[in-house]
Amino acid sequence: MLDELLLFYDKNDIFDQDDIEMLRRVQFNRNCIHAYMDRNIGTWSDLQYTVRFFIYLLEKLMNSYPDLDDMRTAEAEANRYY
């Protein structure tokens, strides 16, 4: 599922290439955890960095969409005129 999201974000230029690469690294580490084999999943500081990065992406997404109240107000005004 993350792969499809990454393709969507990349195709629609929602995130820049550095963000996409970082998400791929997060995806790889997550997949290593579920592989039940000895694989390097990074250090404690890698985990902290990726958590902070994830928070940054969430804030970026949340701030890229219009406020719901503003959308409802605009819709109500448009409905009054049509």
C-alpha cells in the first residue's frame, strides 16, 4: 500500500524527490522488521530521525489542504448564488 502512495505522490509532485527517497528508506526498514531474518534496520537515531521526518510530512500534508470550514463557507455562498 505504501508503494502505491509513493507512486501517487511522485507522479503528482506532492513531495519532492528527497522526501520520496526518505519514505522509501522508511518502507525498506519496515519491511526488514517483518522479514523475520537478520537484517540491518538502522540505529536508534535513525528511528528518531524517521519519526521526526514522518511528523514533518504529516504537517506538510495537513497544511497543503484548505481548511474545511473555509470550504463549507465557500460552498454555501456558491449555493446561494446558483
